Amino acid sequence: MKVSKNHRAYWQKNLRVTAILLVIWFVVTYVVGYFARDLDFSFFGWPFSFWVASQGALVVYVLIIWFYATYMNKLDKAHDVAEEE
């Protein structure tokens, strides 16, 4: 099966954005969480390390999902592979 240039460009962009978002996810989940104990200051009345662990990561996860869905919809339309509405 021969893959067109359009298909190859679509998947390269898809893989690139997926890799970037996975790096962001890794940093938020493991790197920030690991160093959160060292962040010893108050943030809205709570220790910042608690806020990062309980609230900040969840906000970032939702933003990652929103960005990926929006980006892929635009990419699908740009490469003529969007689902019909």
C-alpha cells in the first residue's frame, strides 16, 4: 500500500503534537510533583506543593485534552480527512 504525501504529512504533524503533549504530561506528572516539596510557599492559603498535586495537574490535563482535540480537528480539515457533520 502506497502512502500519499498528504497522509505522511498528516501523521508527522500528529506524531509531533502527540510527542510534545506527552512531554508536557510527563513534566507535570513526575517532574513538578517530584520537586513540589521544595516549593515551600503559600498559594491561595494552601501549601503550593498540595495545590500542584491536587489541582494544578488536573487543570493541565484538561488543557492538554482540549488542545489536542482542537488541534486535531483543524488538522483533519486541513488534510481533508475530517468526519462529515
